[in-house]
Amino acid sequence: ASVVGIYLCGKTADDMQVHDHGSIVWDEVAGILLTFLWIPLSPLTVLLGFVLFRFFDILKPWPIKPIDKYLAGGLGIMLDDVVAGVMACVSLHAVLLLTGL
């Protein structure tokens, strides 16, 4: 899905002549799906995962910001959200482990 997403996001961005336009959501879907890898789904974990993913996606802490800034095309569009999803997943696992949820 990510390989296809790299192509589709890059092609769409080129056609629209805008890098990572808000209407390009394939990258967001990939990122949010990664957030829930090996997570037992419940209303609480879905809410926490969504909040964590949006936190990383919006604030773009290191290494997300350099990826977003320096990688052009579909790879940059996809990879910043994939990394945000991985960071959200690790954070969510830590929250669940530390709280016993």
C-alpha cells in the first residue's frame, strides 16, 4: 500500500502542483493504520491512537519535520505520515503498558 501510495501521492501532487495538498489522504490512512499495529482495539485505544497520531502529524517532531521538509514527491508525502504512525504506535504501546490498560 505504501509503494502504491508513494506513486499516487506524488502523481496527485504533481497534477495539482501543490506538495501534500490536504485532499491527498492516502498518506494519512497509511499512518493511522500503522498507529494501531498490534493494539487491542477499543473505543479508548482508538481515541488515544487518533490523538497521538494527530499530535505527531501536526507538530512534526524530529525526525518527521526533516522528512517532510527535505524529501520531495510522493516519498516525502508518504514517509512523514508513516513515521508519525510508527511514533504514535510506539507511544500508544507505552501508554498501554505503563497504565495497564
